Amino acid sequence: MLVSDYNNCVDLHADALYRFIAHAMRNRDLAQDVVQEAFTRLWEKRSEVEASKAKSYLFTTGYRCMIDLIRKEKKQADVDMENHAAPSIENEHSDLNDLLHEALQRLPEIQRSVVLLRDYEGYSYEEIGDICSLNESQVKVYIFRARKTLKEYLVNPAIIL
């Protein structure tokens, strides 16, 4: 990959990668860090990655960086929770968008990621499989289960996913 190909890749794919990571993480600062890390890794591997495969490489790398960061934060949160009592939270939903975002956050990470890639970003099942290291039928199953769970939650938000 040439420097011009890399710069073109930044122009074409940075916004879409950021949207995907930001929706999945619901934290803009961490999403920016993940996107930056994905582009840094692409730059480091520019001699090995073909320009035509850069988008797939970016989304796969971004997804994996996001998962690593979530796991790291979860471990830290588990340690913190041992030392502190959990505060009580009242769930009041002012609109459907907030309800949907809450429901998405309650999904398992893999289901949330495939739904966001499919419904928010418009990727094909095959592309999602490449990004998440799944086969096409696994992607379809995860999307089906996620949509079913989201539907149940939206009908009755009092249920716990």
C-alpha cells in the first residue's frame, strides 16, 4: 500500500469506522482511541495490506481493539465493584431512541456488533463475517437472536436481557 492509498483510506473509511465503534461503545473518546489504533496498525502493516483490502483490515482491527478495550475495562470494573457497593439506578425512558440504545447496550458484545454492522453501517453478512471472524450462518444467527431480544425488550422494557 502506498502512502497515497493510505491517505485515501483515511478519507474514505475513518468516519464509518468511528460511527461503528462509537455506537458499539457509547463513548466517543474511547471510540476515537480505537479508531486511531486501527489506523496506526494499518500504517505499520501498510507493506503487507493491499489497498483493496484496507477497509476490511481496518474494521477487523478496530473491532478487535474495541473488544480488547472492553475486556480490559470489564476486568477493571469487576475489581472496582468488589470494593464499592453498586448504586441503584432508576430506568426512565424519555423516547424510543434512548430505549433502543439501552437495549443495544444490554446485548452480548458479539450480537451488538453484528447488529450495528448490519443495520447501522449496511454491511453484508459476508463482510460482517470477515470483520468479526465468523462464518455467514453464525452472523445470521447472531443477528436473528439480537433482533428478537431487542424486539422483546422494546415491547416490555422491564425485562432484563
